Amino acid sequence: MAEVIGAVPLGMAGLIFPLFAWFYAIFAKYELKPEELKGIAITELIAFISLLFQASWHIIANPFGAVVSMLFSTIPAMYAFIWLLAFFTHWFGLDPKPLGDCALCITISECIATACFFVLGIGLPWQVIIDLIIYAPFTTLGFYLVNHGYGGKAVVYYVGVICFLAWLATIDLQFWGAGILPAYTPPIV
Amino acid sequence: MEELYRFLVPEEVVEGAFENLWVQGRYGFTGCVTNHRVLFVGTTRKMGFEKERIIEIPLDAISNFEVKIKERDAKLFIAGVLLIGVGILFSLLVPQFAPAGIVYAGAGIGCIVLSRKLKKKYLVIEAKGLALRIEGIGDIAEEMASTLRRAIEKVRSGVERES
């Protein structure tokens, strides 16, 4: 398994930055001035680059065979592109509503992609599925709400907490999910 | 933001200032309510070119203003229905998926509940026969309405005292 998903630790290495940056920005009560937003936007660009590299590696190396490699590629690719959109939105101070719409859009795609692991009978450990469920629907839905004008205290607090959980899920994927350390949950099939 | 507007309009009393506003659906505005007017300053982009926009409404020109509420978020509702669909469909296709399917269906129900519970608030200011729609993040529209009410009451009580 470690050989098959070898690019996952690299992808996750970039993803931990924006998730932790947003968690910290919310709980440290940043005012989110343009300069602070630009700093966070750079972490989103880092996530885009590392996730795109992961997605590309899975297509080029084709470690599992066409269908499964595409699945391992499409999930990071969707997140890579949403982080690219987030980078441009926060760097240039653009209207965040399209970002929220896209987060809602990939929620469904990501949930179907997660279900495909079961349909294809890939023996991933349950912890990976739990990590993917934390990303979508819960984190992506939070991104929709917070970028669509629902910025009430409860919504912002929810996004802060879910960013922290998603950061923990990313660390889990980086080491345990990727096979660097042995999985601690049974396989799904 | 209030300090910034105090520099911008030093001869007026700034009652309140607000950021990240959508004015008539255009994002990127800041706004303030002074003892004389409501002022919106923002940058809009068309074909990549930036243009500064200033919208100014004198307080005595405002005929009416109210906070309107959008009752349902259709996008969130559709996402909820789709999540329930994905959860049920794949649970039926692959029984091992059922625990995850239940979580998806639960999140879908949460989306449907939220789509009715979370209400988007807009402030509509009517002046000179026109209506300007302002949307903010969270409860900004309500805060702006109460600031505007306070400013108009102050102006009216001042006029009455003078007369």
C-alpha cells in the first residue's frame, strides 16, 4: 500500500498549511485585513501545488491501474483546484461567493469519490474514509457557509473547529493513511 | 474601519462603519453611516479593470429602509437532497458503505434543516425613488439598519429642536 499511495504524504504536507492557518486565524481572532489574507492565500497556493503534484503523480505513475489511479488522482485534484480558487479570491480580494459555490459543488463529487472506494473494493483502512468524510461534506459545507455571507459567530466557530479536525485528519493521512506508519483501523472490505 | 472613515469625512460624526459588503450584488464595498449621509466606497472590476465607486445617500433623502430576509437557501437544500441520495444509493449498492452512508444522509438532513434555519439578511435603502440592496456577512445588515435608524432619529430630533 505504501508503494501505491506514495505521493499522499507530499500532497498532505502542503494541505496542512491552509487548514492550520484558517484554524489559527479564526481562534486568534485575526481581523483578516488584506495583508493577513494575502499571507493565508500563500498557504492556499502551497496546498494547490502539493495536491496537484500528488494528483499528477497518480496519473503519470499509474500505480494501481487506470481506474483506481484515476480515483486517487481525482480526489486531490478537486481539492487542489478549490485551493487555487481560494488563493485568487483571497489574494485579490474577490467576491467569495463563487468559492463557496464551488465548495458546495465538490462536496457531492467528493462524497461519490469516497463511495467509489467501496464500489471498487479497495482495501483502505476505515480511518482514511473517516478523514475523507471530515473533508467532505463537513469542511466543504463550512466553506460554503462562511463564504456565502453566513458569517455569524456559530458558523465561524464551526469552520474553526472543522479546520482543526481537517488538519488532524491530514496528519493522519500523511503518516498512517499513506502507510508510513501502520494503520490502526480495519480495512473497509 | 471607523477610524478610516473619520479621516475620510472629518467634519461629520461617524455613527458606524462596516466592511465586506455587497452593494447591489457587487462585492468589495465598505460603508459608513454619518450624521449627514450613508457612504459606500468600493472597488469594482470589469474586464479586469479596477474602478473606484462611491455611493452617497444623504440621510434626509432616505424615504424608507428595512431589513429583508431570504427565507430559504435553495443551493444548500439541493446539496442536502443530493447527499441523502448519495448516502442511500451507495449503501444499497455496497452494504459495507452503510456507516459512511448514514453519516452522508445525516449531513444531508443537516443541510436541509440549515437551509431553512439560516436566514440571509439584506438591508434595502429607498431614496430618490430607487432601492439599494446591501448585503453583509452575518448580522451586518441588521447592525447597519440599527445604526441608520439611530442616525436618522438624531437628525430628526435635531431638526425638531431647531424649529
